Amino acid sequence: MISLKNLPYKNLKGYAGRTAALLLFSMLMALATFGGTMVISGIRAGLNKVESRFGADIMVTPEDAKNDFDAQNVLLKAEPGYFYMEKGKMDEIAKVDGIEKMSAQLFMASAKAGCCSAKVQMIAYDPATDFTIQPWIADTYTDGPMGLMDVVVGSNVTVYDNHIIRFYDNDCRIIGQFAPTGSTLDNCVYMNYDTVKVLIKASFKKGLNQYSEYDPDDVISAVMIKVRPGADIEKVAGDITKQVDGVSVATSKNMVAGIGDSLKKISGSVSFFTVTFWLIGTLMTILIFAMMINERKREFASLWAMGASRKIISDLVIREAVVVNLAGGILGIVLSALILFMFKDLIGQVLGVGFLIPGPVTIILLAGAALLSVLLAAAISAWIGVRRISRMDASLVLKEGQ
Amino acid sequence: MILRADEVRKDFPRAGKSSNYFTAVYPLDFVLESGQFTVITGKSGSGKSTLLNMLAGMLTPSGGKVFLDDKDIYSLDEKTLARLRNEKIGLIPQGHTALLSLTVLENVLLPYILYNKAQPPEKKAKDLLDQVGIASLMEARPNELSGGELRRMAIARAMLMEPSILLADEPTAGLDSENTIAVLSLLRQAADEGAAVLVVTHENEADHFTDHVLTMDGGRLKG
């Protein structure tokens, strides 16, 4: 039965067309504000994750690997690749002042041929000196050091039920899988030196390695460097370039610069569209509300004649605005979340940057903020509506347009 | 209960010139007593609806006072005046005044739910709808009703709270003679049961039901 409490719902139901229009605009507003802020937050989360996962301040690679290694894009777009330099470069680099830790890595790429389960980037580390991979492995695998033919895979690498991945006809046991970073690190397979040497030799045998003249025991692909606290990363990198021949040096700043630049551009565009959508949505909500007040002014005047105070009528208008905008806002947030979760990989690809769904706390905060932005639009339109009603001469309204 | 107007006057500003006014109701005295059925007739624009709205607490007079018993209703704050209107004054405005999203029965129950959280008096509302002859339409939406049926719904709604004062603005406009008689009989019955009833109309069909007939002309009331 009718009550003052359910009157707004009955009015919203009674004016289905107007309610649908308000729902649509509040939904679009929430979709834009929540989606937009989630995308920006997701890109930031990806950037932070990549920075922390990268772990090194400086990465040294062979100078002639430039065609295979673009420092600014390697974390976003790199195709699996491999390049080698003499192991002795390590000793030369070690002489440069300001280095706290350094560890060599050996790269390999699997082939598309039938000998391999997937085309991935393989990264081997030295368990004795590594400081960039093992801390993360500890998050996913805690049963001691990795053994021969054990691997940990990035989040994009498919793990089958038997936990076996095959490279150059060698079965490797998957003992863990990393959480996503939204970067090319998600396509990598991590292993120790002994494992990668087996695989490199197997690739030689199959004639699938262009560097068959190298002895896997005497080469490395990259040196990861952590500088001493207080040391200038750029200076150390410059000194390595000067003092060590035949190497190319990239700092973590360069490595994530591509992502950072993209983040700025995308954040700017997304913010612009979010604000534009919100403004259009708010304007449309105000317009629809103004039309609604005009359309129903005889109803409000009648309520006044029945003895409704201005407060009762104002509450009615405000509750109608809040209910419809809240419903539209929640719908928009749910729809936006569904799109983001379902197409997160595609979004990352389209934007050309690493994209990670933010954590639950961030999601809740952003959803709350999106709802508030929609409710703000509702408050503005309700306020304008209430002002119009409170300035209305009810007796005149009841006399005119009978 | 006595509704009394002392020297009430209403001026309206003319459009476009804020310093220029026209007087819709010249200062007049008026008394409406319990059990009395009074009719004010007059041409359109004579000021009778303006007077009725001032008596209903809907339109603040430019001068003079309106008393309900000894209470100056325009000295009350907006909230108290609204509550008083709800409890003591049943107003039947001109034209269609239904909330289109509600059924006829829900529309009749509206005055009750404004200040009461208890179950609305459905039976009473149905009885009133029966008395005005539209009980069969209680579940219908207002847009399914004719003008006369909507007017009768407004009368049932105005009577729901058993007001001491019933003020009706052209309650029979557009009704056929049968419906006109039904509506006026109902208002007469309300007066006989103790309500103070005032009808303003530009027609004279109410003359047979009333205790007093007054005429309004050019904003002035004549006995």
C-alpha cells in the first residue's frame, strides 16, 4: 500500500520514460568515471609492478644486441629474443665504482616449431648472485632452490594440468607462476643456469639457434646491477659505458620511461573524457529534472494543497533523484567492472601499456568516488528542482493549465 | 470552527513593471462557520479563486488577516501552516490534480500518508469513492478517468481527513447535471455533518444546496 516512503518509487515507475533516461545518463556517468579512474589506476599499478619486478637499477646488454633490445619498449612490446656477450664483461663491469650488487642473466627464446609448447622468452639467473628474480619466486614457490629443469612462468604462459612445458624436446616442470605485471615479463619463463644451458645445447642440436658458435658456459646475455645507496644511477651507467667496451647500458628509468610517457598521455585523455562525460551527464540530468519539475508542477502544487510542507515535497524530489542516480550509478559501475575484467588484456594491448586491475581496496574506493560523482550530479539537479518548486506559486499553478 | 477573513486584500504585480500592481481582491471581510454551505459566484477573473486560496492558506494576502478560530494562519511558520491545511482544510482545486503515477485509491489516500506512518484508511477511502460514484475505478490510473471522474476523485481526497473546512474551486465545472447534483449533495452532506463549506463557481446550479450565496465582482464581495 502507498506510503510516503514508497512514493518516490511509485513516481519513478509511473514516469518510466523519464526514469529510463535518468538511469541511462547516471549509468554512463558512473561507467565513465569508474572506468576512467580504473584505467588510470590500472596503468599506474602496472607501472609500479613492473618497476618493482624489474628490480635492478641498471641493465647491461651487448652493444650489438640493439636490434633485439629497445630499452624503452622492451617491457611493453618486446618479441622473445636472445643475444650474448662474453662472460668476462662481468669482471670489467665490477671494476666500476658505485655498484652494490650485480648478477648475470642468460636469455633464450623458444621456437614456434613443434619442439616447444609455446614461443616465450626464457630468462636464466645465477642463484648465487641473483637479486631480481629470486625474491619474486619466493612469493610463488617456497620449497627450496629451483632444481634442474624446473621453471617458474609469467602470468600469460599457459600452465596445463600436468605442469609440464616443453622446450626443444625437453620437458620442464612448472613449479610456480607469477602474478601479472601487465608487461612483457608476463610472457617470460624463468629458470636457473643449468636448465637454460641444457636448452641452449638442445637448440644447437636442432639447428634452431643462430649463435651456435658460442659455448653456453662462457656467455651471458645481460648483467643486472643494483647501485650502492646514495650512488647516482646515471653516473654509474655513464661510467660503465665509458669503461666497458661493447656494451649497451639502460637504466630502470629508461626502461619504464616508455610506460611513464604513455601513462601521462593516456591519463590526460582518459581524464578529459571522464570529465566531459560527467559534465554531459550532469547537464542532461539537470535538463531531464527541469523537464520533470515542469511536467509535474501541478502534482507538486496539489501535494501542497493537501498539506504537504515544502520539506516533504523537497524530500520527495531529492529521494527520486538519489534513488534513480544511485541505481544508474551502481549499474554503470558493475557494467564498467565487467568490461574491465573481461577485456583487461585487450585494454592493455589497445592502450599499448601494461594494465593491471587494481586491488580490491582501490576498486572499492574508486567505485565509491564514482558513486559520489553521480550523486553530486543528482544533488545539483535535485537542488535546482527544489528551488524551482519552492519559488512556484502553487495557487497560480493550480489555476492555470487545467 | 470559524474561518474568518479580516480586511484581506490581494495585489499582484503586473508583468514587466515591478512597481505597477493590480488588485485582484479589494479589502473585504468574510466569515465561514461550521455547518454552513456558502457559495460565492462571479465571472472569471472576479477574484473568487484568489479569495479561496487566501482562505485555504495557499496564498499570502497583501493585506489583512485570515483566522481559523482565533489563530492568524499566516502568522504560522510554513510547516505548521502545511500541517494545519492537511488536518483542518480540505481543498478541492480547479482542474486535474491527480498524481498520474498512482491509482485513484492511492490518490485519495495521499493526504493521510503525508504525516502518518500507520496503515492508511483504505476502507474509508473506498467508502468515499463509493459516495462519489467511482468505486469501480479505484484501481484505475488517473489518465483513464474523465474530467468529471477526476473532479469526484479530488472531492473524495479532500474529504478523507474529515476536514472542518471544505473549500472547493469550481467543483462542478464540466460535469453533467447528474454528476453536478451528486457532487453538490456530497458537499451539502459535509456541511450538515458540521463542516464549513465554501464553493466558488461562476455557475448558479449550487444555489439550491446552499445557505448563503455571495457574489464577487471586480475583486469586491457583495452580499
